[in-house]
Amino acid sequence: MVRKTKEEAELTRRHIVDAARRVFRDCGVRNSTLEKVAAAAGVTRGAVYWHFRNKTELFFAMREEATLPFVDRVVFDLNATDPLAGIELALREIFVILREHTDVREIFEILSFKCEYVDEFASMIGCSDGQMEFLQKLTEAYRQAGQLGALRPGLSAGDMAYDTFLFICGLVKHWLAATEEERFRSDVMGLIHNHIMLRRR
């Protein structure tokens, strides 16, 4: 019985997080309230407060949901004979996930276009732990590419990692805002390929 109660509580929590995503998407984060989230989730306001102390905590829980599909799928094979191909594959996988997972895509749209980074959200202006880990993995992959002689002469692994990090952050945002016909979306894989090719020896 205890296990069932825990399972039910977790299911309610997930319903609340899903409802928050819809409310944040439709109303914007600033104009969203826990009352609106409770109504969208079909639960009482007390149920929302039982799981989350405030809107900020709920927002961060929703953001955390967006990172889960990337943990296992956006990986760099540091034992690969062609690290640059591995980087390209990892970057491509980001957009495969965004296409496959509507909920993840909506969370990225909220983070990019529906949130004002002031007051309690000001701490989100910098990079998240996940982004910093991604940057570190990029750096290591480029370092390996340099050791194997795959990078063009004169290029720094660290500089290339930061450049790719900025490239992919900007591309994600433009991809989210673009129509299917615009190149940011219609040729996203080509843009990634060109980015990597410019680094090849």
C-alpha cells in the first residue's frame, strides 16, 4: 500500500509538471500562477504546494525534465578514431530529440521565449551544470581530434569547443523560432556538417 501511495504521488507530480509546461507555454512564466497550474492538472492548489514550495521550484523541475533525454543520447565517443564525426553526431542528435519529443521542445521554447530572467529567475542567466558538462565534453573531444591530427593547424581545442558551444546554442534558438521552410530548420543537419568541416584538417 505504501508503494502504491508513492507511485500515485509521483504520478501526480508528473501531471503537475506537465500542466506547468502547458501553462508556461500558453501564458508565459511571469503570468502563470500555481492556481492556473492546479486547474490545468486537475488537482487542488494544496496538491501543487505539497510537491512544490513555489512557482520557481516548479519551473526548475520542469527545466530538469528537458535535460533527461539528452543525458543518454547526446554522447561523445572519446575512443572514436574520428572525434570530429563524433561531435557532429552528438550535435545532430540534439535536433533529433527536439523533433521526437514535443514536451522537450516546448520546454526549450519556454526557456528561450517565454521567460524573463529577472528576480528569482536571474540565476538562470549563466550556464547550467548540464551545459558546462557539455562544454567540457566538447573540449575533450576537440583535444582528442587535435592529438590525432584531425584539426586544421593553428586551431585550439578549447577555442573550438567554445565556438561550437555558442554555435549550437544559437542554432537551437533559431531552429525553435523558424518555420519548416527556413534554412535554420530545413537544413539544420547541413549547417552542423559545414560547421564541423570548417575544422577538419
